[in-house]
Amino acid sequence: MRQKPGTKQSHGEKVVKDIRRATRKQYTAEEKIRIVLDGLKAEARIACFEFIEGWYNPSRRHSALGYKSPINYERTAAEGLESLSP
């Protein structure tokens, strides 16, 4: 809260101002760089997860599925179930 020049602050306002001044965090250049890099690392992890789970795993062939991709395996299984239904 800004005061006009020439006006006095109340005791409560002085206490609040002192608390704000004491708790204000001053970051060094190294800390600022670390904060930015941590954010970039998190974004990179998310991008890797999206690539692996969104494209790579669904399209790669799995030996447990008869060397078919999960998408093709499910498609084949669904077609097999449709042919069994009357």
C-alpha cells in the first residue's frame, strides 16, 4: 500500500511492510538459471512421455502380441469377435 508523501503510516502498516521486506526472496543469477532449467527438464520429461506413450508404444511391434502393434492386435481381435457373433 503506497502512502502519499507527508502522511504517516500506522503501526500495523509498518509491521506489514517490515514482514514483506523480510520475507521477500532475492534470487541470485545461479538460482534463477536453476529454476528455468528445472522447468525445461519437466517439459522435456512430459514431451518424452507423450512420445513414448502416444506414438512409440502403440505403433511398435510387441513379441507378446505375436509381433503386432497394440493397435493392429486390438483391431484383429475385434474383427475376430465380430465374426464369432451370430
